[in-house]
Amino acid sequence: MSTHPSAVPVRAMLVLGTRPEAIKLAPVARAMATGTQFEPIVVTTGQHREMLHQMLGLLGLDARITLNVMRSRQQLSDLTARLVRELGGIMRDHRPDLVVVQGDTTTALAGALAAFYEKIPVAHVEAGLRTGVLDNPFPEELNRCLISRMARWHFAPTPAAARHLTDEGVAPEQVFTTGNTVIDNLLWVLAEGTGTSAFRTSAKRILVTLHRRENQGERMRGMGRALTRLAARGDVEIVLPLHKSPAVRDALLPELDGHEGISLVEPLDYLDFAATLAECDLVLTDSGGIQEEAPSLSKPALVLRTTTERPEAVEAGAARLVGTDPEAIVTWAERLLDDPVEYKRMATAGNPFGDGRATARILAQLAEDFAADVPVGLTASGPYSTA
């Protein structure tokens, strides 16, 4: 059994490619960089290249390695193959002691798979989220299930996520309930106080984000029509940061462009997005991360999806899974806009996703395991051991 020399920093390669990954790994990278126990190596794949580039400096991230893997309208199989190949080469060149991935993106899956091939242990931040439907969200549900088969450390944001992992056979001693790092980062950003809200009026303010692959096409066009109905009330201001995806823009622009009461804006940097979220009255979203952020700021969230891997917010009453039917979206949005009692009930439900100390728990566990006489590689105990 080998241990890591205590005087030598642990070389931790953090692999990220999308805006949400940057947001949720930023506090981990910042904490590693300010201490002496870890040497962070941040690798960006550029899966959300334009949105990611504007994020790094704002979040205090220093990307040592940047890939260029995106091609116009490329297939998931092509992207995955390119990522695994290039990340594998980087890992062979730098030989990190561990690889850290976050969430359920194609970048996270490829990072975990490349590390597994190179026999480097994987830490999975935000582990254990499940909808129970393998292709919804697509391909994220499968991605996170596969990462769980390869990870050595499973940092689950909630007790329910931790139970999913142990129910699937992951060794309990490899599962750690930490809270979600998105809360750590949100509190850090709001404390900085440098963002600017995109809202411009004193009307009832609705923040909308739409991007999910399974919602694109006619379903998203229907959501656009629901937003025009809400705007037609005349007492609301809707701000919708448009995702860079051509499929999203093709669906939403014809429905929403030029409508009074609807502001279509380019993707906001994270500081401005946090300020906009803090100033809104209601959130309509198909995003995962915003389901965690909104309750932290007492903002009711209507989840425009048929499933969610974050049922804790729904169970707590801070969010409602309303689906994608335009009529249901309008009905529930108007109920919250017009019923103060219902609005207050959701706004004061609380946040089940953490206390802002997830990063400290993650780094403490990693430091403890690398310093102690415990296995940290592929021979670690558990049902997926290669021993």
C-alpha cells in the first residue's frame, strides 16, 4: 500500500468544460491554490468555450491547460472520443495524484474515463444525483451513473444523493455528504458585490433560463409562447439570457424577439447573473444549478422539466416541477405572481443544498486520505474495486 509524502503537495487535476462546472469547481480550485496541501492543475476543455472564457478570471480560476475540442454541431460520440483522447494525453504528461470532476457533463464523463484508463483516482463533486430515467436528462443521467462506477471519492450534496450511491452498491466509506459547492461560490460572489442586475424596471421580475437538450425544438417553442402570454399581462419584466446553442436560439428568437416586457440578453457573466438572480421575484428554469441557487436567495423556482435530479428543493417546497406544457407554466407562474400566500410559502421554504462549507469538507477529506495509510487508487475497497 502506497501513501502520499506529507511534505509534497497533492497534484489535483480539476477538469471542467462548461459554465456550471466552472462555478462549482471554482471554490475548490481557489481553496487549493491558497493552501499548501494541494497543487491544483485546472484543465478547461472549452465545451462552453465563449461562456467559460468570460468566467475564469471573475471566479479566480487560473486555467493551466486549455483544449479546443468543440466543432460546429458535432455529435456527442465525436466530442466524447476527442475529449477522452486529449485528456488522456494530458494526464500522462502531468501525472496528477487525483482527478476532480464535477456533475454530469460530457467533460466530466470523459475526464473520469481518461483518469480510469490512466489508473488515477477520481473525486466526483456533486455525486449521486438521479432522476431514475436513464435518458432524461439526456445524456446527463447516464453520464453521472457511469462516473459513479469510476470514482474513488463521491462528494454528495445531500443525504438523499448519498443514499442513491450506497443503494447502488458504492461503499459507504467512499461517500461523503458535503453540501453543494454552488452555494459556497454564490455566497462568495454576492460578498464581492461587483455584479450588475439585468433588470431595468420595478415590475414583477421573472428570470428565465432555458437550454436543456431534451427541451429543444417544439417543446421550447411552446415555452416561448408561454413567456409571451406572461409578458402580455403588462406588469412583469422577463429577463432571459440566451444560451449560445444554435438550437436554443432557433427555437426562442422567433417566438420572443421584439416582444414588450421580454429582454433577451447575451449570457451574463456569473457576477451579473448572481446580481440578477438576487433581484428577481420568480425563477423559471430548466437548469440544474439554479434549482440550488434560487432557494439560497428565497426565490421561488418553477422547474420547466418533466424530471429533476434535485428533488430536495421540490420536497422542501422551494421549487415546483411544472413540466413543459405552456398552459401549466402560465398557470403556476400567475399563481405565484398573484397569490402572496403561495409566494411566501415557497420563498420561505429554506435551502436544502448546503451551508456554504462544502469546499472545506471536500478538501479536508482528500487531505486526510492522502496523508493517512489508506488506499486512494483503484485498489480501494468497494464493489467496483479492481483488486
